Amino acid sequence: MKILKTLTIVFLLIAISPVSAQTADEIISNYLENTGGKAAWEKLQGVKMTATANAQGMEIPVEIYQTNDGKQLVKINFQGQEITQLAFDGNTMWTTNFMTMAPEKSDAETTENMKKQMKDFPTPFMNYKEKGFAVEMMGKETKEGTETYKIKLTQSPIMVDGIEQPNVSYYYFDTENYVPIVTESEIKQGPMKGQMNVSTMSDYQEVDGLYFPFALSMAGQGIQLKEVVLNPEINEAMFAFPATETDSVKKE
């Protein structure tokens, strides 16, 4: 009788497990649906985000542009001066040197790695198989006091100091709303090499039918979104590397 009771419990667990288990694809599908629907995300051409970054006790205004063809721009206003912190026009990536305040092109390796991120808009999970990415369900974990599904995302490898490295990150999706609240990825170089870079996302708000996290923390820096504009007017010139005096002399 005891054996029969044990077998009955085992069979019940087997019968229930497939129903209750969540696959990575189901979690991603629910995420896209709960934040506006896959069709709506696929129609998104670009976004403009206005935010405030908290750095060393200072509040720094930030403006971010992203487009569906991979262009990016991050501008900050520091002590009344507008500075391009990052710009990428699809081919050239550049930043502003804070010492000289002159624009500088990024090295070839950094630029090539940026080109591999062009498929990430609006999320790397959108049509991830067509992009050549892979996802894996890693189970449940508690993050930020919330039960989450842990998803492993493997994207195209990146180059680090001339050596190809795996490009793996972990996303933690809230089990109730199916939205990511934490991401983790290994730092590949620099003094913090080998440690995990942790970002958090919260305060999801609706913007014209799509949901965005308005409170973020990246590399220990808090960012609060003030406004998100969908499909803003884009001036392509703002992504391009500025013409220098040397360029002007060459043209003459």
C-alpha cells in the first residue's frame, strides 16, 4: 500500500510538471505580449529618451536616441555644456574626449563589437533565432526580493584584445509580469575583469501602448527616465563623426 501511494504521487508529479513548467520561448512571448505585443514592437522605428543620471551626487541631464537600423546617440549636459558621450552611425563609433573636449573615433575592435549590437533594437529577444542568438531557461531565482525566471542569452561572439570571446548575458524576468528586472553579464577587460556587471530595471510605464522601465541602474549609476518619445524626428547628421579642421583643409 505504501509503495502504491508513492507511485501515485510520482505519476501525479509527472502529469503536473509539463503543465506548470515555463519554457524560455513562453517567457519571451509573454514578455513581448505584456509590454505591448510583438507586432507593435516590430513597427517601432526609433526612440528618444530624456533622462537624469545620478553620478557622484550630481544630477546630469541625458538624451538618448536609438533607431531600428542600429544608430545610437547618448548626449549629456555637464555644467551647462552639451557633450556627446557616445555616437554610432552604423559604421563609425565615436565619443568626446573629456580632457580635450574633442571628438575621437573608437578603435576598430570596439566599433566592430558595436556593429554586432545593431540587431539588439528594441530587444535582443525579438526574433532571436533569426538573429542567430540562443536562449536557455536556467530555472528560478529571487532577485531584488522578487521571484524571477532566469534566462541565458547567447549572442554573436565579441572580440576582446584580438581574441574572440563568448557573448553571454543573463536576464531575470519577474514571474508575475514577465518583464526583465535584472540583467547580468561578465566584464571582459579592465580592472574589474571577471566580475559581473549588474543592471536593474523597474517602474515600467506605458508609452503609446508600449511599456518601458523608467528606473534603471547601470554600472552602479542610477538613471531615471523623464520622457520616452516613439518614432521621433531624426536628424541623421547627429550620429556622424564631426568634420574636423583637418578635413576642411583637405577639401580645399
